[in-house]
Amino acid sequence: MEEGSDAAGQAAFRSLVLRRLDEIRDAQLAARSVPAPPGGPLAAGTEGVEVAEGTDDIAARYTAIQRSAQREILALAAGPVVAVPAGANNGQREAMRAGVRYRVVYERDALDLDGTDTPLLLHHWSALGEEMRVAFDVPMKLVLADRARALVVPTPPDGAPPRALLLDSPALLKALGWIFDRVWESALPVPAALASAVDGPLTSDDRQLLTLLLNGYTDQSIGSQLGVSMRTVQRRVRRLLALAGAQSRLQLGWHAAQHHWI
């Protein structure tokens, strides 16, 4: 009886998540189709959704939503800069100095780890108190203020001006908060992510271990082939799981295939 209840609960939860994601996709489509009149109020594409168009408008809204936060800002930093370079984010500086907690997940491919500016900026924000992590896949640009108002920047079509969605719909905000929490939980602390970026995420030994793992070898068999203990194999597998942001070996295999790790 309990097993049936658990299964029903999990099915209901999956259904809820899918509905929330559908609502976000609808809002993103609204941003592409609804014009924002110059100098006037933003047009509403969906209830609880406003549209900002162009870098100046997006930058102003980005600053405003950060200044509106009383407790926390949750942010996903995906892809290239659209409106406000990280070094010019005065809204964040003001909010953090006012005691607002910041948690940010950066997309690793968007960080210029070979240059000098990115490490300095990460150090700067860390010194101000930002809690930061790095993930290999970040689904969107997002700023979520107190889980009560959000700014989402969808990837624009080629050649189209950037647009942003300002959301205060409780259903959409709950979905966005859930997405942030999942990405945050699977992301790497910045030192680990930066250390893994020197020669790519995998060493040759990692690739050999991963190949054996995906071919169905047990940890003990892998250890015998690599000449290491089973405990060492398990430790290295945990590292690969962390690098992939995966919660299981099945997810690790999917990530490895998607990112051509082997």
C-alpha cells in the first residue's frame, strides 16, 4: 500500500514539474511575439509576465530587480553577456552591501578561464560574500529575487534583439525556484571547477575508467585492470559524478555521451 502511494506521489510530482516547465516555455514564446512599446508600459504576453526589449531596458530591469531584493538573490549565469557585464553590476554591489545574500551558478563554458579578468571577478564577488558554483550546463539566464519576482533572459533567435521576461506569477516562480535548486545542488564549488579546467574535465586515466564503467565492469574489475584499489575507483567515480553534475552512474553515462567525454 505504501509503495503504491509513493509511486502515485512521484507521478504527481513529475506531472507538476512538466506543467511548470510548459508554463515557462509559454512565457518564453510570449517574449518573442509580444512587442514592447517604446517609452510606454511593458506589454504583457501572459498573466504575471512582462516583456523588456533591448539591452538598455534589460539592464535597467536587471538593476531594479536586484535593488528590490530584501533577503536573497538566486541567479543562473548562462551563455554570453546580454546587457550588464559582471564587472559593471553595481546593482549587485549595492544589494550585497545592504545584506542581501547572493547565490550564483555560472556556466563553465561562458567563463574565460584562460584569461585574467574572470578569475579576478570571481575573487571580487567572493570577497563581497557571493556564494558561487559552476555547472557544465545552465539552462537559462535567471535572476530570482526573494523567490517573489524573476528576470529571465531567453536565448534570442539569430539577429533578433534580446528580450527579457519579468515574472511574478506564483506558479512560474515556484518552477524557477525548483530549477535553480536542482542546478545549485549539482554544481561544483568554484575551486574544483577551475582546477578541472586546466586540461579539460577529464584526464586520460579518467577516460579509461569511464570507458570501463560504461561497458559494465564492476568497481572491483576496474580496479584490477587499472591496478588500483576498489576504494580508489569509487573515489574517482565520485569525482566524475561531481564534474558531470550527475546524481547517478546512469546520469554520468548520459552526460559523457552528450559531451563527448569518450
